[in-house]
Amino acid sequence: MSRLPFIALMLALGLLASCKPQKAPVLVATETKEPAIEWRLVTSWPKNLPGLGMAAENFATLVNQMSNGRLNIQVYGAGEVMPALKVFDGVSNGEVQMGHSAAYYWKDKVPAAQFFSSIPFGMNADQMNTWLFYGGGMELWRETYEPYGVIPFAGGFTGMQMGGWFNKEINSIEDLQGLKMRLPGLGGEVLRAVGGIPYDNLAGRELFSALQTGVIDAAEWVGPYNDKRLGLYKVAKYYYYPGWHEPSGAMEFLVNEQAFSELPEDLQVIVTIATRAINQDMLNDYTYGHVQSMPELINRYNVIVKPFPVEVIRELKQARSGVLDKVGRGDEQFAKVRESYLHHEKLFKQFYDYTHGAMVELDE
């Protein structure tokens, strides 16, 4: 099912282009012989948050249109039905049929899941998509989630994220030691390896108050498009880049295996095609949203944007290997996915030296 017909995918993208991301249209199903199938989809994001919050809404609208109202999906934001970080469990136990989230949130339950979100200094969105759909990544992802009765689908990308919001300057690796920072997944483990204290159990809507009250010293969420909406510029002075911890920002749709198997075959195909369309659309949305929002943060809100010192980036990058060796030790699935991920990461980066990397060197 990972090889979708070109014409069907173009149809999905065409329908998606007619949707208004800000407000999904209310659609009335035409009369059918069978009653419409009703699904619930829960997310880990604040309701209607640009990008993340709208991806599931656009998906639900697209499925409704393509199925002619035969499959209706009601979307719920974080906390409306269940906590933001319980989405995987909710889909797994059948409480809801679908979820939209990020795979690194389940690292304690499924360590290998982290490779399907974003790896520090790892593949970008284009490379991740290629690994998933042509390099065997999707097969490994579904194999990883199979014991939990969950079918994963690629659910969009934020693109490379920003490095986070800080209330003090970062001039050396010592400035990260003892720093309490909201940083999930393997990025958080790299921070821990250099002496920082990662917080990975904070949802997006909790970051403002956590920074404001001093529960944490720094936080990353996504980038300008979302960070402006969350108001993080009001409680932190410095905005650092690059987002070494999350170079792709991959998200996921989660589908309960039994619920999916009970769908007619054509509706299964529609769900699959719709996820592929949203997977690409979300990246485009974020790319445009980021470039529109960054000047406003700088010029209107006087945010101080700073690069991490090269020495700090080098120290963090060196720490990655040790983290990947330590995390998931003894977990066969983790090792299996890691081998495939690192193999493709190396292939892509070697080729990119002749393409994107070479252009960057010419710009310099």
C-alpha cells in the first residue's frame, strides 16, 4: 500500500488544494445505502494550531470528500478526549480509531519508534520520505507497531526546526550543563549526555507557563509558524538555531488495526491516499508559514535570533553516537531499525554532497 497510483494521489492533492486550512468546510453526505462510518481522531496538538493542528482537520475533510461522506472523521485536539501524550495508547486499545502525533513520544513503550520521528543530525524531510517509501522504512515502522495493534502512516513534516527558546546566551557546552529544557526523544538524550536535563513530558500548550514559572529554563517546540502562535517570545529572550535535534520533524497518523481492517477496501485506499497527500501538504504549509512568521518575530517582537556556537554543535554531534549505542540496548527491533536508518542516512548525505551541499559551499 506504500506504492500509491499517481493519478489517485494527484486527485487527493487536487481536492486538498480546494480546502481552506483555516476553516474546514461542513460537508453533507449524499444519500447512500449504508449509514456513514463514524471515526474519532485524537491529536497531541492544541486545537486548530497552524500546521500540526490543521493537518488532521484537512485529512478528515479530504477523506469525507473522497468517500462521498461514507467515512466521517471527527477530530479532537489535545486534552479534549485524552491527554496529548496518550494518543498511542488510545488508538492501541481501540478507544479511538485514529491519532495524529509524533513517534518519539512513545520512546518508553517502543524505543525504536524514535527513528520514525527525527534523529539528531539525521535525515531531513525529503530524505526521510525517501527512506520510508522506497528504502523499506515504512515496512519497518509497521513491523514495529504491529504488536500494539496500530498501523502507522507518515503524517507530515515540519521541516528542520529551530534550536529553541532560551533566557540566557549559550556560548559554550558548559552553558547546557544543568539546563532544564523541554526536548523530547533522542534529542533530549543527547542533551542529557552533555549534562543537560531534558523534559519530554510537556505538551505544547504547557510550554508557555513552564517557561514563565521557571519549571524549565529553555524549550523547543517547532519553529516560527507555531512558536509565534504559542507566544513563546513573551517568556524567552533568545531564539537559537539550527534545530540540530530535529532536522525533519516527521509526524505520524496512527490507525487502529481492527478498525482499519473493518473498512471496505476502497475506504482503506482512500485513507491511505489521504495520508500521503497530507504528508506532503503539511511540509509545504510549514515551509511557507515559517518564512512568513520569522520576520515578524524579529521586527515586531524584537526576538534575538542567534546561532549555536560551532563548538557546541560539534560537541552535541559527537554525543549522538554514544546515545544511539546506549538507548535501546538489547532491543532487537531498535537495532534493526537503527541499522536501516543509519545506512540510508549515509547514502543520502553522500549524494547530497554533490547537490545541496555543493550549492551551500558555493553560496559561502
